[in-house]
Amino acid sequence: MRRLTEWREYPSRRRARLVTFYILLALSATFGAMCGLMLVYSIDLPEIDDLTRYRPNTTTELLDVHGRPFGSFALERRIVVPYSEFPPVLKQAILSIEDKSFESNWGVNLVRALGAAYRDLHSKGKAQGASTLTMQLSRNLFLSSEKTYGRKLQEVILSMQIERRFTKNQIFELYANQIYLGRGTYGFEAGSEYYFNKHVRDLNLPEAALLAALPKGPEYYSPVRYPDRALKRRDLVLSEMRQDGEITAEQEEKAKSAPLGLHIEPPANSIAPYFVEEVRRQLEKEYGVEEVHGAGLRVYTTLDLDLQSVANRAVLDGAAAYERREGWKGDLPNIVLSGRDIESYKHPDWIQPITKDSYIHGVVTAVEPKRVTVKLGNQVAVLTPENWQWTQWPEADAFLRNGDLVYLKILAPGPAGTWKASLEQDSGAQAALMAVDNATGEVLAMIGGRDFALSQFNRATQAKRQVGSSFKPYVYTTAIEQGAKPSDVIVDGPVTFPTPSGPYTPHNYEGNYMGPISLLYAFADSRNIPALKLASHVGIRKVIDTAHRFGITSEIPPFLPVALGSADISLYDQVGAYSVFPNDGIRIEPHYIRKVLQADGLPLDEKPTDVREVISVETARTMMQLFEAVVRMGTAARASQLDHPLGGKTGTTNNYTDAWFVGFSPSVTCGTWIGYDNRQSLGEKETGARAALPIWMDFMKVAIASKPKEVFPGESLQKKLLSVSENRSPAPAKSSPSKAPVGGDNR
């Protein structure tokens, strides 16, 4: 009986052993398969050592001469800061909503990892909040956005490796500098500066909660585009923080009652956009695009932000004054008539902050006889009759309609959150300004047009325009090098020059002749006939050679009318050339950059500035007598009211298409130009002295304000020579230059 029982039990034991064997075999196979999978997927993983050498793309920053930032370049807007800069309130907010077990887990939360894998594979977007911080870091740094279980396994493996190699503080620092927060910003320092215009260390509770809310869906929860969604997500973060014991119920309630409190950072490069573009082009040419936009360079430029602000206002005010002189032209673009909706319309100007004295385009939304309402993005300006009085229209509804695109100057804040503004005109006239330091060639300020948002074409460097009488200094310099003196007499009278195309009979701007006059008077009053006689005597080819020695890069045809400025030259070239005269004949190439430092503080190699002697000291100081006479008694006599050592030359072209003034103090050379891109006429009598000189004066009176005692080199000697020159000069036969009406000019 016993043997029978044992016999019956034996097969069941065998089966149990077989089952156990197969289970162990299956487990071994599974374990082997998992090991194989981990081996396969780990082969393509990056070396974790790469993370110790990892340097994220960071923002290249531009600094002015006083070390103040004013522009930047970036593939990714990121500002890397150490762990100590992240305040506890931000860290608590991030961990409460993203990874509560961060301090205790080993980089992977298996339950959450499986959930994250499922959601990543079955959702349209990333389920970032479902992973640990370490997993998010590994995904953002090393892995693609491909949604497969293999990629998820790689994420787990990388996370475990990261946890073994780095401390929790190091992992948090990497994460907080890497994560995307929307609007092109990466990392919480950049996000804090963009959304709140403050450093991350200065965040308060509701601000920290809002930033912590963004990694889940930076675009979906964007506080700029979807403030309601962002507010709900922020409040969820606050609730999680209270449940985790990080804040009290009272703190939660107070923070939830706070608005989003956005203080969006002004767009980068807004104060000197044309200058910034010149710097970018130069940097990319010398160091390459990737280095410039991603290596976190610190570029110490030559720009003076204070002078740049003055230049901005001078150019915009000068162009507006010209537009008003021409009278109201109307013919405004209309948003409604063009088939667009006023509510959804966005003008490029509206990305800039609105401030007092700024100029901006807006859309008329309501017109009453004595009141006009204008949309300026999400703000509003209100105009009353005194704001359009210059147009000669007593009532607004007689010349404005809903949907008209108008141009305004912001005057002051108005009632109920509105702006007071004056109606201006933008008929297409453009203006440019460039200023350099005479002693160094450093570009202190640059304006390339009235509105960078509408036109990025830089009229200071890229436009070549006829320069009118501002070309005459090259004629007189050539003559002086051949022995002419300011006191020499030349006859300003009718003359005809033989040319290959036939006789050429020029005229003066006023149409009259002054008879025998000194070269000094001829230059000061910008007489055409003496300039042509000098050019004919010394040879127009030699005059052109002189211009090229001064740094004029344009191809200039060897025709006599070139002496009156028919050649096309850039403002950049003219300013660089004119700086030779107050610099005792030395030309220093105008440049934008002082030095470039890498992220680690080491300097990059720089190309040396071109410095060379163009004319002798004697020639330069003789020419200075002529330039100073222009301001003292000639076509730029208006500038004498600045009561400072100054010199310069006006320029006006045929049919008043271009107006110029290029001049200098002992320390600064500045050039201004005004005209239309299509070369239409500025209008009758819109000369260099009338249209361009006032812009120059507005800029220069600030540029010279801190230098009341400066003098030109050898000024005492020049005054003696000038006295002799004036005493020996015969009186003009007709209207004296000293009695010429202020604002007059000659081509």
C-alpha cells in the first residue's frame, strides 16, 4: 500500500520539478533578453562622461563702452547659472509638480516610468511631467523625440547612469539650466528674465510656481498666449506645494489671488538694431555662425548707449520735422479696406515697448470730430485737436477713417491707461546717422533708418547716395597738397569746360556769381564754380585718388561734375574720411568691436584696426580752417550757436534728392543724411543745412556737453593763419557769404 502511494505521488513531483524548471528557464530567458536589450540599446547611448564636458548653447551678449548690455544673439536663449542661484521656493515648486521623490529615487520611478512610456506612446505631445527630473534631463540632452519603448528604455538606462555619476544638486542644476520654458527660452534664469524681467534668485512664490508650471507644456500653458491655462496650471503647482507641506494654506491662498504679473523683457537689440546687425555680420565672418550664436561670447563693443539714445531721438525728430514741413499728404493705408481685421492685425512696431517720445504705427479704431482713438497692440492712444493741428484739418473725421494706419509720437501717459500722442507722418522719407570717436575710430552711435521693424536695410553702411557738396573737401585737399592756400583768390564767374560729351556750363546754387573771392569763402559758402575750377586745374583723376586715400570705396567715374558730388558714397565712408581732418591727417578705420571674450573669459583673436596717414599734418590743419569757416559764417552757420569748436560740410544733390551734413568736434565726427529710398525729391529748398544739419546739431550738443574746453590740434596757430587769410581776402563782388541767409546751401 505504501509503495502504491509513493508511486502515485512520484509523477506529481516530476511535474512540479518540470514546471519549476520551465519557470526558471523562462525567467532566465527573460533576464537574458532584458540584458540583451539593455546591451543593444546601450550601445548607441552617449558616454556619460560627455555630460561632464557638456556645454549648452548659451547667449552671446553685447556690451557698450560702459559695460552695459544692449543686445544678444542666440540659437537658444539660455543663461547658465550655478545651483546656488536657484531659490528654494523655485526648487520646491519644481519638485512638487514634476518629481516629488527626486531626493530619494535613483533616477527612475518604475511605476511612473511605465505610465510615462504608455502616455508618450499614445499621446500627441510629450508627457514630460510623468518622468523624473533625471529622465527628463537625459531625454532633453541626449535622446530624440521618437516615441518607442526602446527609446524609453534608453532613457531609463541613461537616468541610472546619471544618478550614479552626479549628485542630486548637480542633476538639478543641469535640469534647471536645460529645460525649455517657451518663447525661445531655455532654463529658469532665461525664463525668469524673459517673463518677469528679473533674475531667478529674486522670484517670489507665485512667479516661481508659474515657471515651474511650464515644463509640462511650454506652448500649451504659455502665459503670453494662453493666460487662463497658465493661471490654472500655476494654481495646481501651488496646491501641490501646500499638500507637500512646502507652503501654508494662507500662503497658497495669497499666491493664488495674485495675477500672473508678467513683465515681459523688451526685445533684444531694440535700442541699436542697425549697429547690432553690423556687429553680427562681422562676428559671423570672423568666427562662424555657431560660435557667435551658441558659444556664450561676451562682445565688448564701441557703442555708447547714452549717445545712441540721443541719436535715435535726433533722427526720428528730424525726420518728423521734415515731414511736417512738407504738409499733410494723406493717402494712408487702410487695414479694413485691404480686407484685414483690426482686432487680429499686428504691426511689426508693436513688439517694441511703448515709452515717452517713441514713434510707433497704430490703427485708427474710432474717429470723432475732436477725438481719435488708435490701437497700439494691446494698448490705446487718444488724440485731440492740438495733436493734429499742424495738418491744417480742424476736425479729425474730415481726413481720418477707421482702419487707417497712422504714425504717432508718444507724448505722455494719458487717463485710464491710455497714451497721449501727436499725429505724425510717414511718407517714406528715411534718415541715417553715424558717429565715431576721432582718436580711436570707434563707432559711438549708428542709425540706419527710421524703423528697423519695417526695414532692416542699413542706410548708414549699405546705401550709396550722391553726396553733393560734401565731396568738395577732397577737391580742396588735392589743391592744398599742390600748394593752394585758403587766402588764394579765385574768380567765381561764368565758365564753360570742354568735356568728351560736349561743353559743360555749370551754375552756382543761387544762380549768381561773386567774382574774385578767397578759397576760404568759396568753400564756406559752397560755391560750385570755384570747386570745378580747382578740380579742372589739379585734375579730376587726382581728386578721385585723394578720395580713395581717405577710404572712399566707391568706384568713381573720372568726370568733372564728380567735383560737385555726383558720385554715390556711403555714410560710413564719408564719416570715416572726415575724421581724418581733426585727427591731424591720420585715418583710423571705423570699427564696432573692442574685444571678444569666450565663455571661460579667454579672449578670441581679433583683426587689428587699420591705421594710416592719409595727408600731412600741415594739410589737415589748413583744411580745418575751411571746415571751421563753414560753421562760423558759411552754409552751416546755424551750428555756431553750439558755441564749441566745430567744423563740417553741407551737401545737397540735384532736385533735392539727398541732404547731408558731415562734421566734427575735436573728439567726435558725425554724419547725417536724409532722403527717400526711391530717390524722389525731398522738396524745394530741402538742403543739407535745412534737413540734415538740425539732426547733427541735436546729436552733437549732447556729444560735446562734457567737453567744454576741448580744442582742435594746433588751434592757436590756425586762428593766426585764419586772421591773415581773412584780412588778405578781397571782398566778394556780390552778396557776401557772411550775410548769406542761415540754412542756405550749395550743391
